[in-house]
Amino acid sequence: MFPATPQFEAALRIVRTLQSAGYEAYLAGGCVRDLLLGRSPEDYDVATSATPDVVLRMFPRTFAVGAHFGVVLVAEVPASSSDTSRGHKPTEVATFRSDGVYSDGRRPDAVQYTLSAAEDVRRRDFTINGLLLDPLRWAASAPAFPGKAPAVREGLVDHVGGLADLDAGVIRAIGRPELRFEEDQLRLLRAVRFAARFGFTIDPATHSAIRALAARIHAVSRERIRDEITRMLTEGRARRAFALLDETDLLVQVLPEVAAMKGIQQPPDFHPEGDVWTHTLLLLAQLEPGCPVTLAWGALLHDIGKPPTFRQAPDRIRFDGHVEVGMAIGARILQSLRFSNDETRMILALIQNHMRFADAVHMRASTLKRFFRLENFSQHLALHRMDCLAAGGNLDHWEFVRQRYEAMPEEDVRPKPLLTGHDLIAAGYVPGAEFKHILQAVEDAQLEGSITTPDEALRLVHERFPRQ
């Protein structure tokens, strides 16, 4: 059956309203694809022969955010006071159209409305996204979705061969691939993401066009590139996505620093899996769907400093200073991709600290507790575990840290300070730069367990930092 969600119910009522007024109306694009694959769509789009002015008049709550391109957002009024659809995001309703020239490589300069659904779908990107579905006719003839692309049924409209490609597992551009990619260069990355997400192959002609036009990706804003790669990293098929990015020559265009990992050998005693690229792919294979964005990018960039620091020493391969170099390279990448300050700080922290687990056994108690204070420490744990499993598989350091982290009470990791600056002033100390060192020494001793009371803390201060 159709998913019983507020979003679907709203789209269904919009389709019914438009059809009742004599217009063609279908569910269109990704939602149809996902329904046929047995997936739950994130949202529902409607395609219709009704022009934007008609849609704006027909529904009481609308937003003409894309009316120039034939798109109106309909915030449907709930059917009853108990209808939970109130508050769901508006449904995109697009008029059948044909597009003019895409001079900016993203949107058509002008559109021309049409009454032909076939003409409308031929302007879309990939055949699997060019399917239309009349949910009212479908429900009457086929009440259940089988979880795979079915034979043609009542209500399903396919003008571009999308059903066959969906069944065969193929990503194929509609019409001439070169034209589709020249219209919107982000489609170069979207082809890779869809192929990875669904486990599909890329049609040879489409694949060739992506390679030929890979350099065109620089016409796309860095923010859009960032978002597309982030989706690849967090949809559970990151390894496949990055292998495809490499195969299509897109990787060297969007992330040349990652492409540079290929062929950079590592010490076989520590990395029997092979070069830095192979290690990174094995790590990406462990990223789960919906994982934190910062963890995903930390996994991708954690060894980004190895290619420029590679050195064949007499004893073995070395990467001296690769963490510090990696942080500098990572900062440039993240700034270029317009990551937020908070995300940048977290990703760089993952790069900075991913090697520290090997030293944990020898850390003083105060150092270990401060290690545990790192923001989102669970992400540091997750990255180190994946790092180990992508190499020799030895989890001894990870297990040591995990056990102590989980066993240690929060009040031991972040105890209430025994002394403050006000206490030092009351004890006769003059405020200044030395306060930081004094309070640091007190906290170290507190974390080590050698002092437990304010009086003991003051005695320590008087012994180590006598007043002048």
C-alpha cells in the first residue's frame, strides 16, 4: 500500500483536487522511483498541466517561490482539526514545461509551458527520475508495491524507459547525456550518487559523458558540491561512491587531495591492506547510513596529510608530521567547501587526534581525562575503530580507551574546580598571566587524584607558586 504519511496524504489530495478540476496531475520524479524500489520517499513532488496562476488560485496557502520556472509550493490546509499533516513541509507542484537555454549551468533562462507530460519528463536528468504516477489510478489496480520495479500497471506513465532501467539497475541520462550535463553540471555528481545509493551501474554512454565533462563540475558552487559529496558519505554507500568518483575522473576535480592518496604506499607491518587510497576506501565502507556529517568527513580526511609527507626512510616508510600537515590541508578543503565553523572545528579535531589512541596506555590520568573531554568523543572512538579495522584489525588501543571512557563517571572527567581566580585573589595573588598556569597545575593534581579539597589545592599553590 502507499505509505500512510502526512506528506503523501497531502500530495494525494493535491493530485485529486487538480484532476477534479480537469487537469492532468501525477506524482513525479524521485518519489515515484523510491516507491517502486520499496523505499519511503523523503518528499513528494506533483507535476501537472495546470499553469502556476491556476495552482495559485486553486489552493489557499501557496508560495510562488519558483513560479518563473513553473513551480509553486502548496502548503495544503489539513482536512480536519485532528489531521497531523499540519506542519509538514509544502508540496512542490510543477507545471509541465520545456526548458530553454541553461546559460548559468544550473537553471533554464526561460521555460515554456506545455500540455504534454512526455515533453516535460524529457527535460529531466535520468530515466529512473522520469517516471510519473497517478496514485488514484494505481491504487485501484495495484494495491501493493512489490519492492522492485514492476511491469507496467495502470497509472504508471513511462515516456523515457525509466521502468526498464529501474528493473535493470542502470543510471542513464535522458536523451543526449552531454546535453543533460551541460544544462546542470551538478548532475555529474548526482549520477554517481544515485549509482552508489541504489547499487546501480552507470550506462556506458552516460559514463563516457561524465568523464568527458568532468572538468565542468567547477562551474557548480562549492556549497552544492559539498552537499552532494556529503550525501555520498552519509547514505551508507560511501566506498562505492568514491570508487565511482575516481572511475569517472570527478575525484581529481572536486577533491584532488584525496585523489593524491592513490599509489601512496604504507608500511606493510601496520597497513597490510595497501596504499592510503585503499585504506581510506576500506574505512569509508564502514560509514553507516545517517552517520554524523563530521564523522564522515573526518573519515575521508583523516590521512589527507600522508601524500605530501611520504618518505622512504632506511628502516621503513614514514609520514613525519602528517597529522599537522593533514590539519592544514583539511582546513583549506573545508574552507573552500564553505563548511560552518562548528563543523570545521570538529572535523579538524578528528584529524588532529586520530593517532593519540596509541599513546593512551601511557597517558597520565589527567591527560587521559582531558582526552575524554574532546567534543563528541564518541566520534573519535568511532573513527579510531574504523581506522583499525581498515588496517591490521588490532583493536587493543580502542578497547582500552573505550572501556575506561565508558567506566569513568562524568564528575571524574569534568570535576568541579577546587579553586578559581577569585580564590587566588583572596589568597593574596595578583591577577595576571600566571593565573592560567596555577589553575592548570591545580586541575592536573585534581585529575590525578593527588588533591581532593580546596585546602589541599591552596597548599599546592603556596608550595609551587610562592607569592613574590
